[in-house]
Amino acid sequence: MANEKQLKTSKNDFMIYEVVLSEYLDPDKHYKMSVSAALKNANAIFSSFFEGKKLNLYTERKTKNGDLTITYPNDVMAVHNGIHLLRINNRSFKTLIKPAETMTNGVQDYTAIPEESNPYSYVIIDNRYEMGICQIAIQKNSAWSSAPKSKLTLRRLLENNINRFFLDESIPLQIEIVPKMRKSEIWEFCKQRCNEGQDAITQVAFDFPNQRKMARSNRIPSPTGYVKHLAKLMDVTDAIKTHIELSYTNANPEALENNAKDLAHIVDICSNENYQLSIRFRDYGLYKCGEIVRAMFPMKEALLNVFMSDWTENALTKENVELFNWCDYVYEQAKLFEYAIETPAKRNR
């Protein structure tokens, strides 16, 4: 049975979210506790949603034949000292076309076979509220979309179902699960990805406009080296702009910044939107200079495997407290990020 708990992906980046619990009162509803009592015990009430081996997670959709309830398989893999480790499956449907056992007029027949897939992501609920910590880490992989405009994200699924739980239990609370974000500085972000995330740069790309065709305020002051030659080439050929792509196998930002002085200079001067500077990472994917980035931290899969293994609360070892150390580190680092509430004011239940 232990093998069923092993992670099947080596990519273990986790996006960090802050849990915001606040009052919610419907004047037409009777609540079984006061707002002050609910707020005082908000974290303990929130934690009660994760009790048991499975969660009641579902969505409701309207169809031509009426309302359709879609449930999402999940498991509470382990709970220790205020940290819950969950595995939540998505549901995707596709049709496979396979050869049938029959033929028509000597031609092979084919049959359509509907098939359901249940990819999953791991979720860490860190509700050690006695220490002032209440955060959620969601594994970033292809099982669930993390795009803000997506119809259903794992964050939104949890948020909607916890709010429904508060409503069903007549508790005057609401939850908002908000991503920690900040505007990034390019070299800082690159070093964080490559050093802490063990990622690598595979491509640097940017547009270089003809300086004489730009507003003076956007021109490069006193260009030198390669930039000067590039600007002159653009000028004598009367080109509007050029697009430059530099590809790498596994480039390190410190090596680029320290050794490739011309490239570092270009990166610095191309850090405004006129130059469309972008960097592609092996794991993270495409990053655009100065974009708003989410708080996302890598994790060794061994941490989750050990946390899911059998151990008693009194048998703490260096290995099985590593996930607690990771959560502590993430909590401190996430303080450097801001957050913006994306949930609409009127909740959809």
C-alpha cells in the first residue's frame, strides 16, 4: 500500500496562497453562533472542514437536462500537527477511437470509447494558527489550471466548497484563498528560480527597435559595445526593429550577468516594455520582464513521501520534520509578497 502514496512527478513547484477568514452575514438566515464567536474560532472551524479521510468536493452546472453535480475524487493523505496533506483529482473526459472487432465491406470498423482521466495535484493546508500561520500550498502541474481566467481552478474549488460548508453549518464566516504576488526584478527572479528552484535558463529573447524611430525618452542613452553596433546596424539598414533569440542548454543567471557583460547590459536596458524582453526557463516556462509573479517554491518529493509514511507524533526525526521546516521557510519568504483578492464580492454557491 505504501507504493500508492508515492509521488509520480518530479516537478514539485508549489504556489502559495493566503487564507483570509472574515464574517459573512445573510440577514434572512439564522446562524448557530455569533459573529464574534465565529471569528474567535475561525481557524479551528476552517480546520474542521478537512476532518476525515475524504472531502466533499463538488461543483454544480446547469445543463439542458437540469442541474448536474460533478464530484471530485480526493484523499486526505496525512495530518500532523496542524498540517494537512491532500491529494485532489480533477476530472477530464475524452473519447478514444479504437479499431473494432468487425469490418464492413472489407474495411476496418472503428468504435468510440468514452474515457475519464483523473490527474491530481497535492495540496498542503498549513493551519498552525497557534503560531499565526494559515496558508495553502498547491502543486503546480498539468492536472489543474492555475490561470486566473480559468473556469475552474483548484483554488476556486476549495474556496467554493469551504464557503458552502460554512453556509450549510450556519456559520457566519467566509473564506478567500488569495495568491501571494509581487512585481519581479529580472535578475532577482532568475537567481531565485535557478538557485532555489534548481531551474535553468534555456532562452533569452527581446525586440530591439530602431533607436531613431523611438521617442527620445525611450532611447538607450550612450549605447556602448554590442548595443552600439546593433543600433548602428538598425540605423543604416533603416530597419524598424529586430528580434533576437539566444538559446542555451542550461544557463545560470550569475554566469550570464558576470561573464556576458554585453548580454547583462542588454538585459538591463531592455527592462522596459518597448523591448519585450522575455526569458524561458526549463521548468517554469516563459517569464516576461517585470511581470507580476506568484509566490512559488520548489519542494523535494521526498518531503511528502516521508510525511505520508507512518510515524507517531512522539517519534519526530530529522526527516519527518522537513515538511514543517519547508512550510516555515515558505511562510517567511511569502511575507515579501503582496496579495490581491480575486474573489467577487457576491459568492457563488
